[in-house]
Amino acid sequence: MNPQTVPIEASVRMTTTAPIQHLCPFVQEVDNGHIEIVWDADGWTFELHALREYLNTFAGREISHEALTEEVRAELNSHHGINVINVESKWRTAGMEVKCFSSPTLADQP
């Protein structure tokens, strides 16, 4: 599911932080965390309710922190007029705080 985008009359950098949840693929537990998404909106941006719904789709999925973070960046970055700068997720698991970062790499370049 890709979140809906909407046209805007602006060229701005956006940041949103939201709670996120997924199922751990290694241990039978639910992982709760927070995700921060930073993107440049150039004439288009994400409709925020649709973005929230997209993030909710991970709640029932068995996926690692790392794969979730990268998938969010890759999927959101596929929209015209939107350039995702960074996705960071933070989790508390196994008695530790875990942070995952995903930013564009040279491999993403055409």
C-alpha cells in the first residue's frame, strides 16, 4: 500500500514522527517503536492520514527493524515530487535501545 500524495503550492522540507509496530521475525513478540521520516516536498506531499494508515500496515507484519526502515524509505521515495531524505526508527528490545537509519545511497541513483 502506497500512501496517497496531494499537490501543494510549496517546496518545503517535511518531518513527521509517529509510533510504529511490527512483529519480530526472530522472537515471538510485538515490537513497538517510533519512526521519523524526513522528505522534501516539491509541489507534492503525503496526505498525512494516508501516511498514518500506511505505517499501520506494519502492525501485523513479521519484519525486522532494519527491513522495515529500508522498506519505508524505498516505498515513500518512489513518489513523483517527493524526495525522502532520511528514515529513522527507534526501538526498545532485548533491554536495549536500537536505532535504524536509511538514507539514499549511490545504489539508488539512476
